[in-house]
Amino acid sequence: MDLNVRDRVSSGGPYEDAVGYSRVLCAGPFVYVAGTTASSDGSPIPPTCKEQTVQTIEIIKSKLAQVGVKLDEVVRVRMFVVNIKRDWQDISSVMKTYFAETRPVMTMVEVAQLIDEQMLIEIEMDAVRTQG
């Protein structure tokens, strides 16, 4: 296992080049997904946190697939939420549809705001590749 061999994936979003980071970085079997929002691939931002959560996970899922990783290989999820009291149940219902079987560890924290005031949630994930 050579941790110096790194695969990188971009989502084409507006902040990656400006800041200098990758959406997904693989180091050996370890896979890291940068903070991702519903607009990370340039898509319009949906109005509700539930819709943003689904769209964000789908963006992450598509980027993980580019390096041969599936959501069932995710071991950690971190969620940064603008209004946790209002949105935690909607977020949780979405997470359960994607992760009920694999049950990765998860953390949900409230933040004052995200980079765009329309953004209600940002999600990071870590995974371990089982193949490749």
C-alpha cells in the first residue's frame, strides 16, 4: 500500500480552483471527500435542507464512483448545518435512506453560516476502498 500514490477528483465547482483543493482525494485505500454542498458541481441550490442533503449526497456519490468507491464504503460522515434544530429530522431521514445498512459514524454540528447564505448543509465523508 503506497500512500504516496494519490488520485484526485474535482467536481468542477467554483471554489476548488480558487482555494486549491480537490473534491475527492485517495491515498492508498483511504478516501477523503471535502466539504460538499448542493452547488458543489455548479447545480442550482434547492430551497430546503432536505433537498440540499439529497443533492449533496448524490454529488458525493458520483465523485466517489469516479475512483471506484461506493457509498457502502463510507466510514465517517460529518454534517455542518445552519439550523440544526429545524433541519435535523429531515437530514436524518435522508441519511437513513442512504446509510441504514452500513451505519457509518456520523457527526452533525451547527454552524453560523456557510459561504453562500442559500446553503443550509455541507457534508464531508471518509471512506476506505475495499478494491482497487
